[in-house]
Amino acid sequence: MGGIGKTTLASVIYQIFLYSHFEGYCFLKNVRGEFERYGINHLRKNLLSMLLKDEAILNMDTPFVVSIFIQDRFHHKKVLVVLDDVDAVSTLQYLIEGFDQFADGSRIIVTTRDVQLLRLVADKIYEVKKLNHFEALQLFSLHAFGQNSDLATNYENLPEKVANYADGNPLALKVLGSSLHSKSKKKWESALGKLQIDPHQDIQKVLKISYDGLSNKGIQDIFLDIACFFNDGTDREYGENILHRSEHFDTTIGISILIDKCLVIKCQRKLYMHALVRQMGKAIVCDENKEPGKRGRLWKTKDVCHVLERNTGSSTIEGILLNQSELQKM
């Protein structure tokens, strides 16, 4: 998932092995973003220029960049390449074209949010797991208190609450730790309360890249339905039956795509979702309109009652979840 530490880990590996008998090396960061801004040829030129230590390649015409002449210079060359944040198979295939010329022992490391992309080309796949509770507290405390970890005792159990909210995501822990640094206990309590309603925009922006990258609206709809209506541990078959909308769209494939893109987690035929990803999905729906009756999904009891009592529903609504036990609390 976004913010889990793929780029950080790849960068550390790159630094450790950079001078370990590699004749060429290149860390191509943010491939997705650079492709959107400058195109594939710009990426390919940068890659070859760094590997061959030849800046003249940057000014060459595109056909020459992939010529036999340059590929011959790869021959018997042992290299280390990191391609960071690749989101399309076509981009990856173009960037690694001709790299079979490299000598034995060469390494190409690819980071991506889409495991399906790796299955097509990778020899090995490593899934970056979220931090455990102890690691999460350590990382958060480093950014919230610096080296003076004794300050944490003045905040009682608030650091643990923040770590629980971040659910082991390093980006969230760093962002929240930095934003709360040197703030009073009262400010911490206020920030925690706000986070339950309004997620931190810097964190949501990174997570939403995965949602925006989904191939069609049907898959986006399935994601939003799971985020808004299903609890963790829902049986996958049951979920597929509930979400079945049309004979022209295979819900089973849609859920598989969400699993491959790390937006949904599958464990023993059960479906789960990271807490921050779920909150991101709900925020997308809430941002559709200020009026609940004009949103695609309703799951908050107060919103459902508001729409039904005032008869403000619209054809936009695709699904409603009402937990009747919560009616008694209102």
C-alpha cells in the first residue's frame, strides 16, 4: 500500500550494495510521476545515461538511444538498477528492454503497488508488511519527540492512540509525529479527535493514488462499497454475491484487482482493509456532496436518518447500511 516504505527500503538496499562490484548503477525514482510529466523516452534516456555514465545520451535522438550500439555497451556489464513506483507493465517492459545483455549477477529491483505487474517479470516478489506496534511507537516517537523520548511520559497513552490510528503505516507515523512535535497535550487530544472525522490530507493524498489508478469505475465502486459497508473479516464469497451488479462485470475479477493493488487484503477467504485505506474510501464518498442524500453511499446512522426523515434522497444513492442498534444511542 502507499506509504508502507517500499521506496525507503529500496533506497537502503541500493546504498548498501552500490559499490559491491557493480560497474553501473541507477536509482530511477518516482517512475510513475516522471512518466506523466516527461514521457517514457525521457525516463529511458536518464536510465541509460546513469548506467553508462554518459550524459551525451540525454541529447541523443530517441531511436539512437535504443540502438544496437548502446545495447552492445551493456554486454558483460554488471549493473544494479532500482525502478521506483512503476504502475504500468508497458512502462516496465520498455525500461528493461535489452537488459538481458547484462552480465550475471546484475540486479533489477522494482517497487510498485501492483503485484500483478511483478508476477509477469519478477524472479522473486517481496511484500512490505506494516510495522508492528513496538516498531510503530518507536518511529512515531522519533518524529514526535526527537531524541528525548522521556517526554512521552507527559502524554500518557496518547502516543499509543496515534500509533493505533496509523495501523503500522510508516508514512502516517512520520507525518503525524512531525505535525504533533512540540505541541501541547491538549493539541494532541484535539488532533486525535479531528483525525477520526477528517483524515490528514498529506496521508490521504498518497493513499488515493492507488484508487485513482484503478482501471474503471466498476472497480472503484467495488472498493467504495467494501470500504463503506463491509467489516473486516467479511467472507469473500458472500461479499461477491452482495456486490454483484451486472452480467457484464465480473465482481470476482474486480476484487482480485483490488487485492493485487493492495487496496483490499485477503486472508483465508476473508476480506480485510487497512484502517487508513478504509478511511480514505469513506472520505471520497463524503467529498461527493455536502448533502448526504446526494452521495452514492450512506452508512452513518445520523446521515441515514437525516435523509429518510427529510425525504432528501436522490437517484445518486447506490447503497444504504443501517445498524439498528445505533438508533437507540441517538
